[in-house]
Amino acid sequence: MPHLQGVSRDAVILFPPTLDEYITADNPVRFIDAFVDSLDLEVLGFQCVIAATEGRPAYEPADLLKLYLYGYLNGVRSSRRLERETQRNLEAMWLLKKLTPDHKTIADFRKDNLTALQQVCREFTRLCKELELFGGELVAIDGSKFLAVNSRQRNYTPEKLRRALKEIDEKITRYLAELDEQDAQEQTVTLVAADELRTQIARLRVRQEHYQSVQAQLERSGQPQLSLTDPDSRSMPAGQGTVVGYNVQTAVDSKHKLIVAHEVTNTVTDQDQLAPMAQQAKQALGVETLAATTDKGYYDGEQVQQCLAQGVTPYIPKPHTSVNQQRGLYTKDDFTFDRQRDLYRCPAGAELTFRFATVESGRATRYYATPACRTCAVRARCTQNKGGRRITRWTHEHLLDDMAERVKAHPEIVAQRKALSEHPFGTIKRAMGQGYFLMKGLLKVRAEMSLTVLAYNLKRVLNILGVPKLIAAVA
């Protein structure tokens, strides 16, 4: 049996008379077109919505926005690749009505409408809320590191600069010593020629001046680290190593794993992100109360206190960071607190009573101790302090005790965190290939992330409802 044969390239083919016939009724580009047309771009803050009366005609912001939404939905983000899509992709041709803007026009649109692009993402979130796609009861908050346009070699800390300058100084000293030794011995033939040594020393001097300039720049900035390509990016721990990038925070609703709120920061850890993200999620969902679950990296008493004041009930497992545990000694968890009597009871049965209150690192702290440590039989297993064991307690630590009881009573809520939070990040980074930024600067990457989040949510909603229902919702 012969193989399948294609049509001859010289054959005359009758294409459909209109471009619209190539686009099926359930093609996502039809919703993109209807969604953008339903937006008031001028209210959202887009530039050049009203055409100028003079000068060369400009592209409508709606057309360029449609192109970007289509591109991010299909993993095409760079302006040059989007330019090519408008020239060869039937869906892009239909969406832009065969307009072919150049890559600079496309890139400038994204750069000039940073805040407006974030508003478009919020508009789609509102649409999801109107379609009752959010449960509004539980969100999972998590963070992930996204790569910046900045290599690790162009990120500096004081310690990294100190080591680099020290290494250069040692090399220069060694090369100079070799030159002096050659001069003293009057050698004409050596392993490394004198002129080559001088060339290497000159190169080291140039590097030394560069590092000294970076060091001075870092000191003037007052920041703990400095990135040369993207000044807002930071070196952050990620997985088994470090990356130079940004910390992307998301709050994911438990009903359909849709992202209800997101933020991009350059803070290295997640510790101070709980309350801001919980508040954003609560506002986006429009609810009075909300439950939020996170991992141990968000465990912070003041953040928990702020959440409770905002009507958000956090579920965070307590991390084990006690130094005494590493030493094989009793930890604070081995002591029982009596809230009514305001005292701790140690494993040996002694009572540690309140002694004094102070403020440490901005936290109101209470100290508890007992004289029984002097004659305690298990003192060697409890403390190495000559003055006996002391227990510190944050003034509002009862909030953390209550949260520990909630976590213990509802382990299923904490168990949902990974399934909810990791799904969007995995889809965005692996399936969509958008685990890195193309733009530089915190304001720009925030706009870029808004397009990515919108594309992720749109993919989910298209699978849940389908194109016809979505078009009907914005009609």
C-alpha cells in the first residue's frame, strides 16, 4: 500500500473566501477578541486609546493587547517572535485583521503600559469571580523563584567582592615576586616570560579597578547585594542552589486552582509575605473571612497576627529551628505552658514563672525561669547555661498556640497546600515555559507576570467552561 501523498505545490487550490472560516467557533482567539473589546482601555490606563488628530496613524492598543494575550497563552512572549506570528500565523492574522506591527512597536506597547497590563489581569480575575469560579473559602499561598535577566557572575555581595579582591591581590603579589626573582637571577629564559607576567598583572589591575568600582557602588546603594544587568534582581536560594531572580508570590483558590492574587518582589525569603498576599486574596474574592495555608517558610508571629486582624485564618505548620534540638537538649516544645497561671512546666515537673518583660528586635518578649535548675537531676539534658534554663515567650504567642491547635485538628487543610500551590507554578514554568523574565526592573517584571498569570488562568477557565460560554459572559 503506498504512503499518503500530499497535494502538488503547483496545484491550484480554492481556499475559503474569508479568513474567518479558518477560525472555528471554539478557538480561544475568539474569546481573546471578545474579552479585549469588552474592556474600557482608557479607564484601565492604556496610552493612545484615542487617536491623535495629527501625525502618522498609530496601532490601536486593543490590537496590540490582543496580540500579547495570544502570545502569552501560546508561549510566545518576545516581540520579535510575535512580529513573525503576525506574518505567518492564521490565528494571529485573524485576531489583528492582518495588521503586522514591527517588533519595536510591540515591545514599546508592553513597556509603556505596565500598570494597565496589571489591571487587565485584575479584570479577568473579576470575570472569574462573576462566573463563580472561585470557592472563596481557602487559598494556598506560596512563592517561587523566577530567573531575571542577570547572570550569577554579575551579582555581587560584600563577601563575594572581598574574596575576589583578595584573590587578585594575592595573584599580583605572586607575579611581582616572580618578576623580582627573575631580575635577581638575571634569567633570560623562564617558564613564564617577563612580558607575559606584566600583561597578566595589567589585566588583574583592570579587574581590580572594576571590583573596587562595584564595591563603591554597592556601599552607596546601602543594599546587601548588587546586580549589574538588572539592578532590582537579587540572588536567592532555590532548590539545591541559588538563582538571580525575583520572588513570585501567588494565592491560589482551592475550587479550580485559579490564581486570585499574585505579586512579584525581590525579597529573598517568604517570611514577610503572608499578610500582604492574604489581604490581596481576600479583596479579590470579596469575602469577609478566609482561610489561608502556607508552608513553614511563612511562619512569623507578627504576620499571623495581621492576618487574624484582617479576618484571615492562617494554617501554618511550625518549623523546628531550635538549636537545643541539634544539641540533643530539651526544646521549648518539651515545656508545657499554663495560660491561666502564666507559667511553664518543665519535663522534670518544675514551674518556670514570669520574671521580666523586654523588647527584642521589636518584639515584646517575656522571660520565664525557675531556681529548681540548681538541683535538677536532668539539668545536663536541659541546658548548658550556668544560670539555668530560661524560656522566652512573645506577648501574643497564644495566637501561635491557637494556630498549632488548628493545624493539628485539620491536617487535611495543610495537606492541600502543595497540591494547590505547586500546580500553577509547575504549569507556568514547565508546560508554558515562562519560568524566566524577559524584561528588567521590578515594575516591568510585575507587568510581565500579570500577563503570565492571566494566560494561566485563561487556560484553566477555557478547559472548565469552554469558549462559547466565556464569550457569552463578556458579550
